Amino acid sequence: MASPGLSQPGRRTPGPRRSQGSPTGRQAVRRAVLDAAADLFGRRDVDGVSLRDVAAAADVQLALIGRYVGTRAELIDAVFDDLSASLARELTDRPLEQISFERDSTMGRWVVLLRHLVITGAGPDRTTASVNPIRALARVLEENYGAGPAAAAVRAAQIGALALGWRLFERYLITAGGLEQIPLQDLRDDVTALNRRIGATPWPSPPALSLPDAGSG
């Protein structure tokens, strides 16, 4: 008879129990991991999140992340790709509407991942997303403003520059510009209005208006 507390020969020691309702299967586990990682990255920034944090939040075993997603770098790429596709769908489904400025939104999380990839030199160009928000926005401009492919691509990139710049540096821009007395939503609404005007502007741009001669008048 086996001694108490010792496993019998040939019998495997059970592993850690998983809570009821934990995701099972490749697709469900991968979905849970990507969603959990996106949420954690958005709230804590990428450097503040470990794979163990993601596993706990997704309610999956740590080893399953490596099996179904990959390394930490591959997880970051996968989350960025997933958010890129989600944001592209939002832009397509809600053309010319304001996309959320909040950090816990798809846009907010996507900006956090993009910033990380750019700052670390990893570069979003190494990801495998078949769609991205800038190209989706270009299609929106073609369909809603009648822009040609080249004009739509240029204007979409410019709109992206303004939208990203404001979201990344909003606090600084408000403080540096002395804009604290202006309601935040008014400032955000104006950024959206500017983006619409950029999208409606032909490309190449019309000749710039000359500044008035300081000595005239």
C-alpha cells in the first residue's frame, strides 16, 4: 500500500485545477489571451505587464500562451494586429464619426501598442495584419468624399497623424497651449472636425493663401 501523500507508481499527479468556465481549445484560449493582454496593456502600458499577468487575467495556464500565441514579442504583435483589425472595422462601420479618445477603447489601446512598437524600435511593419486603420480610413474617404486612391491615401495618413498626435500628447498640448479653461470635449470635437475637413480637401492641396503684407493697409 502506498504511503499517505505519495502517488502510486504509474499514476500521474494531477496538475493545477482550472476554474469552471475557463476557455478551452485553441481558438477560445487565443481569444481570451488577446483580449486580456489588450486590456492590461491599455491600463498599465506594455512594459508593466508580464505573461503571468496575462495568463491570470485570461484564466488560462501560462504554457498555453506559448502554445497558442507564442513569445511575449509575438503576443505584442498579435495584440497589435488584432486591435488594428478591430479599429479598421470601427472606422468602416462608423465612417466620419468620432472615434473614442479614452484609453480603454480600441483606439486607446491601439495607440498604446503603436507607441510601444515605435519607441522600442520593433516597428509595426513587422506585424502581419492584412488590414490597418489608415487603409480603412482611405477607403472611407474614397466612398464618402469621392477621393481618388492616391488622394485618399495621403489624406488618411494626415488624418492619422493629427489623431495620433493629439491622443499621444493631449495633456502636454493642453498645458503648453494654456487651454485648460476650454472643455476637453470641445477640443476633441474640434480635432474631429479638422480631420473631416482634411478628408474633404482635394490633393494636391490648393495653393496656399499669401499672408498679408505687414506694411500694407
